[in-house]
Amino acid sequence: MRLSQLLITRSASASNDDNDLLERAGYTHRLADGLYTLLPLGHRVLQRISAIVREELDRAGAQEVAMPLLQPASLWERRAGVFGPQLFRVEGENDERLVLAPTHEEVATIVASACIHESRDLPRILYQIQPRFRDQDAGSRSGLMRTREFVMADAYSFHAGRESLDETYTAIKNALCAVLERCGVRIQIVPAGSGAMGGEESEELLASFPRAANTMALQCEKCGYAASLEIAECAHSDSTEDVLPLEEIPVPDSLAPARRLTGLPFIAAGRVGLAVMPANRVLNPAKFAGALSGHGFNIADCHVASAAELANLGGTYDWISIVRTPPAVFVIADESVRAGANFVLPSPRGGYFLKNVNGARDFRVDAFADISFAAEGDACVRCGKQLNAIRGTEAGHIFKLGHRYSAAFEMGCYGLGVTRLMQTIVEQNRDSRGIVWPKTVAPYIAIIVPGNVHLAEQLYSSCKELEILLDDSDATTEEKLRRADLLGMPFQITVPEDGSVVEIRERLSTEIHHVHASDVPAFLHDSVPPGRTV
């Protein structure tokens, strides 16, 4: 392919903008937040990743299908409380309510029920590589990490019993790990919550990289404990302070967040409650929902209570303050409250604070539970050493669903974000000059940078059977070399003004090989990894 014929954005340049290398290099084009066109370079990478996914899942015994991207909205009534805000809803003929598919557990179960008639038909594994749609926040700086339309590879397995599910779960996990390894992505597998998918057990395949801002999991380097942020636990050491007398003081100039108690009023199925924790802790929705379920709450419509809702109940936020909570209000406090002592909180009297507030003596707690996120720097729940953050992205998520979607089958599901994987590869394989594509997924195996145009054309013609990009633009040689670094092809072939010996530089190692022009095709053939079609 000649660069002059390649459909690529004019913005593709070697500028210093570090926001999104895929967009800057001309692999993608942003239409709006969370909506991207994959340009030819990006589409070639996507196809390579998809081919690797197919090879590994086929090898594991899965069969590819293509399920409808439009689904009846009635299939989503059960999970509307969790997925509802993210669903793209449309109306068909005769006011038929439809949903653009965010995932396919329900449809996969219907397909399995139609095709599997007796236990000897089991196990069966199906998979697809298709677009998904979720109305989620996707800022302009997220790139392909978080989009509203994305390509995902997801597999679903069906079994007669748990032993079969366990075997297939391991096989598909190994297949996905093989995909990621072949794509040049390094991962760490951690236990995770089941979230909207439900089920009994799940694991996240996390890819970390230096530029990541999001904490995905916590780990202890001392004992090896690790868990996704959603379920990670920490230890709270009991305070050794003496319990001091309660005082009312003017509003202090400063307050340590760990000292200040906060109360969050909530309503669940008409019941009013109050969640209490120090101001330095953040409420964990998944843990909170689990704790409330354990105390008999219907959490389908659990939400923060508004002032209007409390007013309808004849109260105010002050009415359910921590120190004078009515008996009808259920008070649940984080474990850090049980461990702490001598807290501070606003007094019912305006302009004042209560100092040395302690549980049991000064306020009522109906239940203590772990309802906050563990955080970096907290103590490990196993050994007490410090927890460290794993920052990056979720490359994949796998679940043992059990009988959640069907009484007839034990079920597993396994997801891998394909478009997200493109950006993950870039984040883990980049340097100050641009992208460093692994050979397995690079759109072209090499780029020719002409010094001598005539010799470069001859070399390009001799490599017709290979996937080579020729920079035949009017840019200077220096500009072409900078662009070659940005684009990230595994090999850069520089054709000098004089002589028939060319310089082949490896993008990853920067190692330079001097090769006779006639030997370049053989050199590249020998350098291509198994499984890549050149």
C-alpha cells in the first residue's frame, strides 16, 4: 500500500500531542465522544486481533455465531435496574420496544435452549465478535478505552453440571490469556464482583500501564492478596485512643477527613436508612447492596434519598442526623466506624460541631458492614501490610453464572473487548516517538522510507507478496522517519541514495540490519511470527 493512496486523516503527524496515539497517527477518527470510525490502518489491526481471537476460541472448542444486535426490550426487564441507564432504546413498527444489545446472555440462553435437547449434547460453547452498545460516559480523552459503540468478543458455555463448567471455564480463560499474550498484552488475573452479569464467581483480566489513571484493583506485594476494586477488602485496626467526653465546639478551621463522620440517607423499597462512614471513605455500591440484602432490604430501587422524599415522609436531612436518628430509620455503618473513636460531625445546632462522638454512647448503629471501597495505602486484610493500586484497564472479564439465566444449564460467559484491546496494546507498547506494534497485530509488517525513490520503488515491487507500506509522500526524509516512528510498523526500511544495501531498523529494539535489497523479502518472511499472514 502506498501512503499516498491510504485513507488517513490529515491530522496524522508526529506532533507532541500525547492524548490519543491512535487518533493522532490516523488509525481512528472521532465522530463524537465515544463514537469512532476505524480508518483502514485501525481496521486492519482490528481484523488481526479478531483473527487471533477466532483461532484461540476455535481451538478451545467454541463455535462462532452471530446473534441479533436488536433485542426485544422485554428480555431486559430482569436487569433493567442495573443496565437500564445504559440501554439504547428504539421503537420498531407497531410501537414495538427494542434495545440495542449491550450483551447477549439472555439471547445466548434462548439459542442454547433451541439447539440443545438432551444432556449428551453438552457441553456446548458459542461465541461471537460483534458490536455492542452502551450509553455510558465516554469523554473525548478516553479514546477506544471507553466508547458507546464497541466491538466485543464474548463466549457462552452451557453444561450439565459444575464439573463440566469448571473445566470449560479454565479452558476459555487459557484461550483468552493466549489471545492477550499473542497481542503483546501483559495481564494480571484477579477475583472480581459479578456486577450486572450476576452469577457466583468471576475474574477480571487486568492490563496495567503507566499512563493509567483508574485504579482497577488492589494488591499486597507481601502476601499476594489481590482483588478488583469492587470487592477488595482491607483491615481496620481498632483505635487505641481513650474515649473522650462529648463536646460541642464552633466550626473548626480544618478537619481531618478520617475524623469526620458523614451520613447518607437512602430509601430502598420505601424503607428509610442512613449509611454512616468517615469522610475519607467512599461508599461502594456493590458492597452496600450486598449488606442491605443481608438485612432484608429489597435493593431493586435503592437510591439516595432526596430532600423532597424525606419531606413527604414528614422529615428532613436534619431529622435523621447521626446523633438523633429516629427508631424507624435503619442505620448501617462502615467497619471503619466500629474501629475508630472520637469522631467529629456537624451539630444539630447550626454553626457548631460535635467533637469526640463515639458509637454506642452517642449514636445508634443497627448493623456494621464493609460498605466502602478499600483504597491504596489501606492495610491488607490478610497480612496487614500496605495495599498497592493496579492501574490500567479491564482487558477481559469471565464469569461462572451457574443457573442464573436458565434452570436447565450451568452456564459460563467470557468477554474480551476487541476495540479496547487495540488501545490497550498501544498503551503497553509505546514510547516517546509513537506506537510500537507487536508483529502479530501490526497493520503492515514494514514501512519503506525512500532516500532513493527509484530504488525504493523497485524494492516495493519486489515485496508485493508482503504487506508493506511505502511512504511516497512529498515529506522530507526526516519527516518520513518521524512519521514511521509514530505509525509503529515493526520494521522501517530506509533506502539510501547510493548502493543496493538497505537499512532495516526494528521499531521495538531499534536494532539495525544492513540487508541487500534482493534479500529484503526473505528477511521479512523470516521475521514474521507464526500465525500472521503476510
